[in-house]
Amino acid sequence: MLLSLCAFLLYFNNCFFKCSCSSSEFNLEGDYLLGGLFALHEVDQATPWFTPEATECSRHTISVSGYQMFQVMRFAVEEVNNSTTLLPNVSLGYEMFDHCSATKNFPAVFSYISQNGSIKPKEMLNNHHPKVIALTGPYGSTRTITIAPLFTMSLIPMVNYGASSYALSNKLQYPSFLRALPSNKDLIQMIIHIIQWFGWNWVAFLGSQDAYSTDGLSQFNKYIVNTGICLAYQEALSQEANYTSVLKKIDMLKINVIVVFALPQYAKNIIKAAIASNIRNKVWIAGETWSMDQQLPRETGIEKIGTVIGITERLLTLPGFDEFIYKVKGTSNVHNDSVKVQSPQRLSETCNQVCESCSLLTAGEIINENPSFSFSIYSAIYTIAHALHKVLQCNMNKCHKNTTVWPYKLLGEIKNVDFPLNGRQVKYDDNGDPTVSYAVVLWHTNTNPPWLEMVGTYDTYPEMNFIINSSLLPWSNNSVPFSNCSIECKAGFSREPEGLHNCCFRCKKCQRNSYVQYSRDPYSCLPCAESEWSDDGSTTCKTRIVVYLEYTEIASLAFIVFTICLMILLVTIFGLFAYNQNTPVVKSAGGSMCLLMLACLIMANISLFFFFGKPTTLHCIIRNFVFAFFFTICLSCLAVRSFQIVCVFKMAAKFPKLHSLWVKHNGQWLFIVFYCVIDLIACVIWATVETPKPNRDIVSFKDQILLICENGNTITVSIVVFLSWFLGVLCLMFSYMARDLPKNYNEAKSITFSLVLFYLSWIAYFTAFFTLKSKYIMLFNAMAQLASINAIVFSYFIPKSYIIIFQPKKNTLEYFQTSIQNYTQTISRT
């Protein structure tokens, strides 16, 4: 299909564009011919034609910048030819054309790809030797994309100086295309760096309706993702567009940063419209096509529109170029004889290889023109020359001129070049793109004459480096211009999106135990980990302190000492009662049952040591399970003992059979065993249904984790508590019934006192448990257990121990019999 198109266009070329080109600046003979396409004129408004006619570029407006680029190529070729080491004994020639149209400048293209003045499509894929070995140009992405496929057929190297569309980096579509200037991808990334440097996020993007701007907008939308930058407004403008209306919309949206990524003629229209519309105090980011424009900074009123920041290739002077221009133009600014001014009739016959207006330009006008693309052209010619040096196997003295230079061989060497040039390293990546070396320039438009100053740089070789000297900017002593949809949130506030753009938001204060981390997610308040905490409006979480009842605390040490003393006392009493087991005092207190009670109190006392230190599941089980089981057995013994006394003195006569059965079958022990089994089952269920375990309380204190034991299942806990408290009620009831018994057998006061203390201590503990949150709640629990044990020890066992030790006369059978006789006489009298 491509070959058919080529043949078709060639047919029209032969029919309608027969021309003879004059010897002028456009042509130079040499051993190897290079092509050069430059826009010496700019078409202000394309006129639709219905016949295949080539554009006569000389009929349109002259481009001084284009003519300067044209002269840079001539200068570079002359410099290469004058070199004694690069291409010794070889001369480069060139054939250049004025390429002012994207679709109506095909004669130059067909001239380049022709062989001996003709094109044979069938031979282009095999042994085709085109007129030029390589070319540079044209200027502009649209023009390049239009003609690039025709050079691709024969793999003719295109080392471009002015087409930055990233689409051209696609080597499947454009395998023979390389460029000496960075792509739009690099330029857009540079623009994004500038926007981020100053903290802007509310920007407009204005372009033109061409491949350059379209690709730039596509790259901009691609690379601002996840940067926090919002494209608030975008527009692709034509020459007839209402520029004033567009700028007023931008002003209405309060956008203060405007990226103008357009060809020079469109950029000029935008800036002139901004001046006419009285648009003020904006920041204009200029793409490389117009950042070094020499005329715009001189526009009247431009200083009012704000600050213009331009991006351009690092400005590298070309030594000898000024002298070359003066030589070409003549020191007296008289046009050079090699430029022949021809008649209008002759102009139409030279295939856009004349420029009548160019001869009127002075050397100063050319030298002072926008130099943005000068080094790109210069390095493009040197790239071809270095590659040709390799193909011709040149040494310091000569080259092998008899070597056939096939385009594909030259292309292969071009891709591998790596050489220094005027302080820059020239090399290309796999996409045919060069290393990046940008400069950020500031327009000083409030001076006369205006001037441009480099205020920043961006390089990717040998490593990525971006820097802006903010002190050189006009707002260095004041605040940076504001161009954000929303004012940045204070520390500790998250963003709550408003509208379609993520940079438009309200600020919401993060609640307690949450924080916002802007580098991670500025739109969410992230919860702190369980082991961390934070106040309202925090940006970080702090580590919580884990607290529990430690052994080393004064309160803990005092309690442990007291518990050890109690343990010693219990063991002593146990030994005392065991030694005096057959004495009346011990027998009246319960005999062997007393020993069981004391053993249970000792075991219950052991559980007190598990309230201290970092709690574990074992701690949580032992501290309550052991106490609940053994203390309940003690209470069951106490209840049985109280019942036995009442039974002997008051119920034996009234219910002799029941009393006989009770005595015969050891009812007291049956009751204790039965209650022991019931209590054991209840405790096991309590410990297994929902095992008590350490609980990390993160609610009670904001900066602490309270490590306490859970009580387990509420129902099972209630059953265990009920069993012990029920026995306490029985003890109180039997004690009340035995209040008038013989003094030696009357234990109502001691039992009542011990049980009242038991109930009061646990009521105090439960009150504190439900009202207070502290690590000392565990100490209150231990104190309740200790008080329960002490109540029985000091009200029941200590008095009897005192009699055994200090009142042995009362520990005799006669004394007890006398007490019983006195009680019997008292009862009989009543």
C-alpha cells in the first residue's frame, strides 16, 4: 500500500512539479549528500486546494528562526568538511529545501528518496541507493510524521532537530527515526518538575491543533497521575479561535499557572491576547518552541501578564557560528553573492529552494534569533558524520571512499554513536532519543531591553538532576504565586474531595487514634495500630506504654510481704492445730475439718502471688480459679460446722432420726464432698467455656495499654460467685441460730464478723471494678481475696490459737463440761 502511494505521488510529482533547482545556499556538492528540511517561511492560514499543487513557501511570511536553523546546518557541514580527523579526504554535500507545509511539500521528499532522478517502488526494498544518505528535519512533529514513512521504506536515517512528539519514539513505526532534541515526554516531565517545585496543582494547558500539542497534552495527562496536579482547563487552539474567551475562562477558574505548549505562531497569539485582555499576574510556562523567542518579550504591556518561565535545551554557543554568518552576509550586511535574487517566475520553478526575503536579513538579526534548536541541528550533522566515519572505516588520515554507504548500515552506526560535542555527550537510547539537558529561563520583561536569564537546569546524564535557583525569581522575597484549587490542609487534617478534581478538597481533622500521612494518602485518616495512640489532628502515632501490676512497685512489695506473713501464720496455725488435734478446743472448732479449712486457706493464699508481673493465661486462671475453689471448700466446712453445733444443741431432741442419720452417715463430710464436686464442676466450666486470659485494654487510657485479666464468661463467673456467697448466707443463718449456745461452742460473733468482712471486701472490689480503670484494680482483687482469708483466720482461728497457747486451762474437758452444764441449767430455768 505504501509503495502504491509512493508511485501515485511520484506520478503527480513528475507531471506537475518539474523544476530545475539553482545553485545557491540550498545546495552543496560533496562525496556524500545530506538532506535538510527547514521552515524558512510559515503558512499563516492553509488554503484548501482541490488539485495536487505544491506550496510555494516564498509566498508566505518569512521565519527568521527557520533561516537561522538553515544556516546552522550549512555551518556544521562546513566545519565537518574542514576537519582533518573526522572525515579526512571525504566531503559532505547537502541539498536543502524550504519545508513550510505538512502535506504540500512532497517534491523535496521525492527528490531525497529518488535514485538517479527516478523512483522505482519495486526496487526500493532491494539494492536501493537513494540520493541522500541521511537527512535532518523537518521542523515540527506533524510535518515529520507526514513524511517519515517514505524514508522508513529504505531505512534512510532521519536525525531530526525539531520534532518532539513521543509517537516518533515508536521504533516499530519509525525504525529509521532519531532525534537530536528530547521528546515531549522529557519536556512534559520537566514542566511537571517545575510545577511540583513551587507546589502548584491547579493548572491550565493550552496547545495548538497539531501533533506536537496533541502529543504534549497526552503526555501531560499521563505523567500527572499520582502527582497531585490537576489539569483544570485544556484547550487546543486554531488560528481563528477566540483566544480572549479562553483566557477569561482560565481567569474565572482562578488558574494562575498556564502551560503554553504550542507552536510559536499560536503561542504569540495567546500572549498577545492576554495583554489585550488585561490578564494579570499569571505564571506562563513556555514550551521549547517559543521559550527563547526574541520578539515576544518586547511586546508592549507583556510585563503586566505575570511571569514567563521558559524551557529550552541548555544554551550552548557554537564557536565560530557568528563569524560564519558575518562571512555569509558580509560584514557590511550586504547579501552574499551566492544568494541569487530571482524573478517571481523563477521562484515558482525552484522547488522551494529560494528565499528572496532571506537576503534582506542582517547578520545581527540572524545571530540574535531564537537559538533553541541550534545545537540540535549541529549535533544531528555531527551524529551523521561520526556514523559515516565508522561506515567508511576512517582513520586519522583517510577514509575508504570506495565503500558503498547503504542507508541501513549508516543507521546502525548512528544508533551506536557516543561522542562529546562542545561539552555535551551525544548518544541515543533504544528509542532514538538523546540525553536530556534542559535549561529553565526567566523572562525579564520589565527592563529595556528585555533579557532572559537561566534560573534552573534539568539533566539526565550522567544522572538525573533538577534544580531551580528560587532566589533569582521575582517572587523570591515574597510568597510564591498561588495556583491551587484548595488551600493546603494544616498538619493533622485529611483532605475530603470536593468536585471532580482530587486537588479540590475540604480539610477534616483526624480523630483520636488516627493520623494522616501525606506522603502515603492525604485523603484518609489512617487508624493507629493497637499498640499506638494519637491525639486529634496528628500526623504520626506514638507508642503506647504497656502497664500492669509489677512486682517492683511499692504497693506490690508491701502486699507480697503481708501475704508471706499470712502464709507463715497459716502454716503455724496448721501445725498448732495438728499438734493439739485431740484437745477440746480443736475438737469444738471442727477437729480434722479445721485442718482441711486451714489447708484450703493456705492454697487460696498461694493464688495471691499470681496477681503480680505480666499476666499470662496461666496467671489469669490460677489467681481466681484456685481461690474460688479452695475458699468455697473452706466456707462449706464453716457452714457444716455451724450447722453441726445448732444440730447438736437444738435439733437433736426435736428431730432425733435426722440427727441419727446425719451422724451415722457422716453427713458433714458428704455435704462437703458434694459441694466440693459442684464447685469444681462450676470452676472447670468457667475455665473452659471462656478461658480467662490477658486483655489489652486500649480504651481506658489514650496513651497506655492496660494489661489485665478477663473474668471469662459472665454466666459461669456468676455461678461460681453464687456458690460461695450462698454458703456465706448459710453460715450467717446458722450462726444466728447458735447465738445463745455455750460460750465455748458459740461462734456466731466470729463467723458473722468474718463473713461480713468477706462480703464488704468483695462489694468494695466489684464497685471499684465497674467504676475505676487502673492497673491497681488487680491489686484491689488481690486485697479482696486477702481480706476474705484474713477474716476467717483472725475471727475463727486466732482466738482458738490464743486459748491453746495462752489459756491452756480453758482447753480441758472439765472446762467444756462445766460450760455445757451451765447452758443446760440456763435452758431448764427458762
